[in-house]
Amino acid sequence: MSHYPRILPVGDAAFTVEFGDRLDEELNRQVHALDAALNAQRFPGLVETIPTYRSLLVMYDPLAVDEATVRATLKAAVEELHAQRSTPTEGRLVELPVYYGGEWGPDLEDVAADCGLTPDQVIRLHTAPTYRVAMLGFAPGFAYLFGLHSSLATPRLTTPRTRVEPGSVGIAGAQTGLYALPTPGGWRIIGRTPMSLFDPARDDPFALRAGDAVRFEAIE
């Protein structure tokens, strides 16, 4: 039987700290708590930390610090967080305007039909919660969000689109997400925000970061 958290090597310059084997908001908060702790007090040789739903990838410079020291540092950090029952500081609140339906949300009608709702009900349910960015992944800036109302859970498309427009808001299973770049994708697209979610020319290219809170506002 596996015991968590687990500290596992990834090649010769990284570790992953796994907090569990399921998609769970509390596990994700533990990931973000460790991420915040390591970046608040960076150890020599730390290069980058990358949070996911249930684990944190910790990359280090093997010329600056040895593997045993990094492992011991991560073990101590995990134990300290567990003892303190620490949770991360809440991220920024980002409000995103969204055009729902029509050419911007071509799957809104189908999602409504699958869920036994009207399109307006889908929009109201989708804009009601405050979401939290669990992680960025798949493509630069693509945000996976916790908080989707359970009645909106909808399977992915049987055949993915070859291109999804940047800013598209999608649903896949029990998740909602945001496409930051034009990419292929199989999520059900219910709307699109006109805000730029990823721009490499900006000082901070990402409009959203893991841990941020997000609210959607329906616009005409």
C-alpha cells in the first residue's frame, strides 16, 4: 500500500512530491502550500517548482546541491507543513468577462441538453462559483479550475477539434478550463473571454497562476 506524501526522483535534477492519487481540492491545497513554502525560503540550487493537481515538481541544479540534501530538505518541509497544518495564502482574484454561446461557445446548447438544463441555466450555474486555479498545463497558460457545479459535468467531445480559439472556456468531465493558445482540444466550449491569457511579450506572460481565484462574468 502506498503512503503519501511520497518524494520520488525524476531524473538526476528533480524530485516530485506526491500528496495522493486522486483529483481532490484539499490535496491540491497541500501542493500549493509546499510550493509557497519552498519559494518563500528557497534552498541553494532550487531552479523551479511546478504545481500539478496532486504533486509538486521540484527542479534543482545538481552542480549546486546534491540529491541527498534536496531530498532531506523536501522531507523536512513536508513534515513542517504537516505539523503546522499550513495552507497557502490565497492567490489573486481574477475576474474574466465571457461571451457565452453562439460562435464563441459552440457547445453551450449541447451541454445544456446533456445536463437537462436551458442555456441560460448553464450560464447562471457556470458564473455562480468562485473557482480556483488548480494548475497550469497541457499548453502554456492553459488553466485547470476547481469549482465546477456538479450538474454541469459533461463528457469530452468524441472527436476533438483541430483548433480551439484562445480564451475559450471549456468543460470536460467535472472540470472547467481555459485555453490560452490556439490548440487542438476536446473540451466542450461554452464561451470565450476576450482577455489575453498568455502573452510571452509581457513581463509576466501568464494572466493566471496556480492558486488564483477566478470568477466568470457573462457579457453580451
